[in-house]
Amino acid sequence: MALTEIVIRQAKAGEKARKLADGKGLYLLLTTAGGKLWRFDYRQNGKRGTLSLGQWPEISLAEARAKRDDARKMLSDGSDPALEKRRAKARAKGDVGNTFKAIADEYIAMRKADGARPYSASTAAKAEWHAALLAPSIGHMPVASIEPSDILAALRKIEAKGTLETANRCLQFAGRVMRYAVATARLASDPSRDLKGALPAPRVTHYAAILDPVKLGGLLRAIDSYDGDGVTRLALQLAPHVFVRPGELRNVRWEDLDLAAAIWTIPAEKTKMRKPHSAPLSRQALAILGELEGLTGGREGYQGFVFPSIRTRLRPMSENTLNAALRRLGYSSDEMTAHGFRATASTLLNESGKWSMDAIERALAHGHSDAVRGAYARGQHWDERVRMAQWWSDHLDTLRIGAKVLPLTKFARE
């Protein structure tokens, strides 16, 4: 006889557990403690199985019958409902550790320890920032449940703040995390791949730089008159003489410098291209570094940082320090940036006609799209770069004192 809600409600526990049958394998198990548990008995391939369907009254009679019917459908399709339930529990348990945030953290940690091309501190910080921006929307979600629409909704929130470039960077980061999840067998395919073209392409902007020699001379004189922190002034004075990126300048340690040989060797982990880079130092650059040694204690002082932070000597100079100093000197972000010193050197050196393009590109530590040309360039041009570094520093001195400068294009290549 089929069960009713009234019969179930009135059923009492006894000294022994007993079953109240409903039909088609479904029954209510009355425990000695008073529990009323739904069970479904079945046979598959000659073997008996029992599936737990929940407890009454949380699971009503109608819901228990629906679960039974679903299980019978699975049996007719050749699946074992109890086995599928265990698999679902295992997947749910695994999903707890396979959220986007958990896998993003794992991916960043893996890239930091990558022996071939490990993340630098700044690159890791940017990746962690992108992960933090995505976390409120998809960080808690298991990667297997994330749809393209979920990622797009997260990106729209970032885009709405007017940071289109950041939104695109976050999409790229999400794709790297998803592909890592695919590679580690926690995701079947990358859902971010379907979002190509979903965001407007950000307008490409270049770092502001002074390219006029006369204006460059004015900047150099302004730097000499900088009345702020002495280390900051010396960093600004050194920046035009060397062709390194601001992050490489800020993080240089005395151990990276061979002052006797006039060579600055930047370890691979500190460069954008993840390859060691050596730069010749002019007499002017060595003089600035010599003044720094007297100011900071050199190799014995401040954890070995050439440009220690203003706030704590245990860390290098902040990434905002040089740009803030340029603003203090009256140069807006549309006129000059710390990164702009590279563009200034690249432009004026190329316009001089004195130096080969390969030597200039090697000085800037640019990669080569042409693998054969890149392999050749790595081992060449050192002597030319040494001469070029000294010529450039001498030229900066000429501009600083305000002497009349002939157009660079009138020089013949040496």
C-alpha cells in the first residue's frame, strides 16, 4: 500500500528499525531513535544496491518519489545511481579546492618558482592584483562551473570604472589561470577563449618622453637643482645615462655593479625579458654611483640597495618615487615619465646616425622578433655599446650646460 503524509507523520519508532514501503523500491526506514529516512532499493547486473534519498520531513513524500523515479531512469540508462551520487560528492568536495581564487594562487606560486622564466616581484604583484580584481565576482566559483558570461560580468564591473586596459589585462590573466586548470586536469576547456573581441581594445599610449634636445637640457638642469631626497636626486641624474627600465633601476644592488670594470649586470629575474643583461657604465654614471656610495654606505649599507626607499632602508625605492619627483620639478605625466628616459635615448641615438640599430636595441634590452638576428645580436656590439654609452653621457653634459647643439642627423656615423 502506498504511503501518505498522514501515515508517515503518525508512524512511531519501535524497539527495532522497520521499513514502510511505498512502491517500486522506495521505502521509509524508521530508526529506533525516531529518524525517518528515505531509501531506494534496486538491483543492477544481479547486484543489490541501496540509495539514500534524504530524511523526512526535509524530503517530502512527493520529492522522495521524484528522486526514486530519477534513479530508476538512471538504471534504465545503465548507470548506478548510488555510484553516481558518490561521484557527485567527490566532485563537490574537489570543487572546494578548485575555485578560481585557489587555482589562481597556485598558478602564481608556480610561476614564481618557474626555473626557466620565473615571475619577477613586480610581475607577481600585478598577477596578484588581477586575481584580487576578479575575486569578488568569480574567485569563490569552482572553475568547472564558470561560464564565459561569468567572466564577462566580472570584466564589465572593472570596465565600468573606466579602466579598459585593466579589464583586458584581467581577461588575459583569467585565460592563463583557466589554461593552467586545463593542464592540471581540473577543467575540460578554457571558457575565456570565447570572449575574444568581447571588450573594446584599449587605446595604445606611449610613455611621455622629451625628445627635443634643448628641452632635454632644461630637464637635466632641473634635475640637478632638485631639492628633495638626495638618493632620489641621484637616481634621477643616473636615469638619463643608462637605458634600463625604471624597475631595473630601482632594484639594482651594489653586488650587480662592477665599478672597476664599469659594467652593470642585471640578473635574469630582474629583467622584463627574463634574460641577464649587461650595460656599460660611462664615466659620468660611475661618478654618480660614487656619490651614492658616500651617501648610503655602498655595499655595506641598507641591505645592498643602491636606491633604498625613503621610508625604510630595508626595501628599494618605490616605483612612484621618480615620477613623483618629476612632477615636483614641474613636469606633468604628459611631458615626461621615468620610463620616458629610454624613449629619449632611443630616439636621439637613432637620429644621430652614429650608432647601429642593433647596438641601440641591445642597449635597451629589447627582444628580437627575428630569432636569427636576435641570436647574432646577443654576442655583438659590446665595444660599440661602450663607446655609445660614453658618447651619450658626454652629449647629455653638452645639453645640460646649454651649449649650442647641432642637429643630430648632421653627424656622420663613426
